[in-house]
Amino acid sequence: MLENDRPTEETRNIKMALMGPLAGIGDSLSQFCLAPLFSTIAASFAKDGLIIGPILFSWL
């Protein structure tokens, strides 16, 4: 957009309009995909007696 001699205000408005929906997608991905995955890995480490398991779980 900036290369096509469009006004910077238009670029800023598009960025501001996309900020909320993209943040919602990122939050959902983090809370419902990555956190359970890493928690399961940490629990597996703890079950095997490795000290990294509880450390990893508390860090999440």
C-alpha cells in the first residue's frame, strides 16, 4: 500500500481494523492448542521422574 502512493492513514486504519480479530485468533490458538500440548509433554516428563516436567509445567 505504501509503495502505491496510498495515504498512510489508510494503511494505519487497516492495521487497526485487523488488530482485534487477529489477536483473538492468536489467543485461541495459545489457550486451546499450545498450552494443552505443552502441559501434556510436561506431565509426561514428570511421570518419568524428570525434574524438567514440573519446571516446564509451572513456566506455562
